[in-house]
Amino acid sequence: MENAQKQFDVKELLSNPNNLMEAFRNPSKFGLDIYRSLSTRNKQYLAFAGAAGLIAYGVILGRQK
């Protein structure tokens, strides 16, 4: 079972400059924190979008040869 984690809000990020600077200092930690805060359904959507992007990229590269 997942632990309840802080939900990230874009408004909160932009309204507090310290949060924004923290994101620029360590983008990988910030990205993982956001990913971990997503629900399982949203993680699945993200994985599907990534897979669709890789397939489209492969098709484009295949056409260039």
C-alpha cells in the first residue's frame, strides 16, 4: 500500500519562489517526488504516454532512412 504523500500543485509551486528554486537545484528529486505522489491510474497514463511517444519517435526515425 502506498504512503500518503504530498500532492504537488502548480499554483503552489509558482506562488512560492523557494519551492521553485528547490526544483531547479535538484530536478531529479523533485520529479521523483511528483511521480510518487501520483495515483496508480495517473502513473499508468504517464507510462502509456511515454510508450506512445517512443513508438512515434521510432516511426519517424524509420521514415528518415
